[in-house]
Amino acid sequence: MAIPTLTIIPSGYKAGKLYSVLPTNGDGDFTTTRSTTATRVNKNGLIETMATNVPRLDYLDGNCPSLLIEDVGENLQRYSEDFTNSLWTKSSGITIDSANYASPDGGLNASKLTPTTGGTSVILRQFSSVISGDLYTQTFYVKSDGLRYVQVISSFNVFSNIYVNFDLQEGVVSAVGGSPSSLEYSIEKSSNGFWRITVSSAATSTTSAGSLHLSFIKTATTARSVNEGNFNGTDSIILWGMQFETGDRATSYIPTISTTVTRSADGIVKTTLNNYIDGVEGVIYSDIKFDKLTTSSFNGLAIVEGTGSSDLISFYFSSSTEKLKLIVKQGGVTLTEEDYTIPLNSFSKIALWYKSGALKMFINGVLVSTNTTAFNKFAFEQIRSVFGGTLHFKLRDFRIYDSNLITDSFLTELTTL
């Protein structure tokens, strides 16, 4: 069996460093950077804040961690956990109890919201400035305390009069209306019985009154702004962690108090790998999940020569093609550039066997292409981002093999899900 010369399976770490499994002498350790704190889901399923530069080993996708890499994000909603603050507009018939309710971060900092009176749009909202045509995403954590359904609605036609209803018992979307082509939504399990609810849409006007409200409803199919009469004053929800951000994806939770808060981008790089990357023949393998598209055109890593990018082999997810792209360059000349369809928001196992005249790509157990492009020996030295693109993905496994004992059957087995 082929033995990798470099293996990164996220496990051991400290501030500024992610330890490699191979080699064991530290030569393969990745340098990690992030100039702010950021959150992850830890092995107990709780949302946890990680210090500056500490890599985030995230357990949201299962029992084994993946390295969470995100670009810059900002929570535009202030007092993200304090709904008693005056910045949050509440219908007059909503009472708020913020004492001793466990939240998804394990603290007693969630709030109980109980509607009493009725009327159209019994809501909780906070306004933010939005730009026409730009995408925005509202996220929050909620669970039922007698009230089964909630609704997310747009503010004053800013988001095409959309509404999305969520069933907090079954964990499903129960109704959707006013759907523009940009509308996306999800409901996912979180910790302590909470659901993470997400709604994304494009703003249709530029205004300081942009919002995707949380609305209280009685039935699975309640339409937008329907008067259902008074609530019973007992049925409630438990709410925590409101987040409103630019883009069409929900990023990791960013807690706020009196101001908006920005999470800086994660960075990873490994230099001086000359002794572990063969410039003539080898395999680059990754078990990776690309999240929703970033605003950048490129989102991925490259094996490169020194600090430049004249010689490189790079995998990245392209926002223009919405596909995985492979590019091989030597001496600044592009030798091959190919696109591959992979599932978005789920892990894929990808292996590239590179050698002159017989370059092969394997994805999820299938040989998807063979390329006969000839090239000279590469002077590979680093693993890093290239093309100025921001990074946004999760990485469960990254390996480099030399040419010893590599076969098609080995790579088929390696990449099979």
C-alpha cells in the first residue's frame, strides 16, 4: 500500500499551528492565522469561541472533526442574544423572559418569548442597511416551548414579500411564499434541542430598514401578515443567537453586544515542503467540502513553487462556473484547466495523480478524466491559497503521495465515499 509523505487529518493544534500526522517531526505542520476570535461546534455539539489564530476543528458534520476555514464575516445585528434591548422591535404583545434558559453554547443565556395579543405580523426584528441586489442571510437558533411554528418574513417589500414557515417539532419547512429566485432556506439540528434556521434572499431596494423578521404564527401554512387572533399567552419559543450577514450562506455564529462584529478570514499555509513533494510524479488528495459560493472568484488551495505562482497545481471552487476547477501551470503558462461537477455543501474525496503525459483525476471513487499534457519537473515548495481568492471550506483529510505503489485501483479505493 502507498504511504503518504504528508498527511493532515485535523486533530492536534495550538495557536497558529495545525499538526500534521505525517511527517512526525513537525515539517508538515500547517501555519494557521485569523486576527479575531471565531466560533466552532465542539465535540459536545456546543458552540464554542476559539481564540485568535487557533484553528477551528469543527464537529458540526459528525463525530470526526474537520478544519473550518471561512472568509471575512460580519454580524450586522447588535445585541444578538439580548432581545430586551431597544434595538429589537417587538410587537406589543410579546413578553421576554431571559432567565436560566440553556442555549446552544451551553450557557444560561437564551430567552423565552411568549406572544399574547394577536394581529398581523406579531414580530421581532432589527433593521440594518442593505443594498439593492445584494444577498443577505438571517440565522437564529430556536426551539419550541409550546409554540410549534415560526415564520421569517421580509420587511416593507425589501425582500420581495417573502415568507418561510418552520415547524419546530418536526424540524421541517412547512410553507413558503413570495419566492424570488434568490430565496434559500434551511432548518438543521443544533444542541440543547435547538434548531438552526436560515433564510437567504436578495434585497430589492437600498434602504436602512432592511430586515428578515421573526414572526409568530399558529399554523403550518399561515401566509404572510395574516391576522390569526390572540395567542393564548402560554405557548412560547426559546430563542438565541440572531445573525444577519451579507451573502447567500450562513457562516459560523458571531456574537455581538453594542456594535456589529466582524470575524476575520482564516488562513492556512505550509512552506519548505521540498523534501515531501515530488516534482515529477505524485498524488494530491483531499476530503473536502466547499460551502456556499463566496463573493470571490476562487476558493481553494494550491501546491506551488516558492512565493510566486508560475508553477502550480491548484484545486478551487469557481463562482463563475459553480464547479471544481483544476489548473496546472508551469513557467507561468497554463498547461491544463478543467472543470468538474461536485456536490456543493457535502464532502467529496478528490485525488489528482500528476505525471507528465498521464494526469488523472479521481472524484468520489470514479476516474473522471485523463490528460496527456506533458510537463517538466516542478519545483514545488508550498501549500497555500493563490489568485487572491478567499477561502471558505471544510477539510477532513489532506495527503500527498510520491509515485511509489500508486495505481488506478488504489486511487479508486482511496476516493470512494
